Amino acid sequence: MPSALWIAHVEVTDSEAYGKYAKAAGPAIAAHGGVFLARGGRYVQLEGNDRARNVVARFPSLEKAVECYHSAEYQAALAHAKGASLRDLVVVEEVE
């Protein structure tokens, strides 16, 4: 089964509330096998909409990533991000 990448592009509008999200989301993602590959570092926007925060996490499978998203722990963390950010999130399988 191929692993999957969780890719988020985020514009933070309330850094205090978003900080609460980030603090709680990390453990929820790790609990589902997610490992961060990028978390807000340097980037170059070449096309599309620019969002200053970019996050990539690898999960054991697409199903595990989606399971994480719908988990009670992640949803509790996500409540802090709603209203504190504009986000795009996609999960894509990696090529084997």
C-alpha cells in the first residue's frame, strides 16, 4: 500500500488561535502515523495562490491520513484553526 502526503497551504489570520491548533494537531497527526516533512519553512511560490504557511506530512496510507483528519483529536485541534486561517488541504498517494 503506498504512503500518502497530507499537503496544507495556509494563510494564518489569528496567530494566537492558530498556535493552539498547531500545538494540538502535531500529536494527533503523530498518533495516526503522520511524520512532518515540511512545516512552515522557506518556500518559493511559482504558480497559483500564495499562502505563507505550507505543511507536508507523510502517512502510512491515504486511509490513515483521512482517518486522522476525521479523528476526535484532530477535529478538536481543527476547531482552533477555523476562523483563524484560510486553508487548503489535500491528501495524495505517493508513487510506489
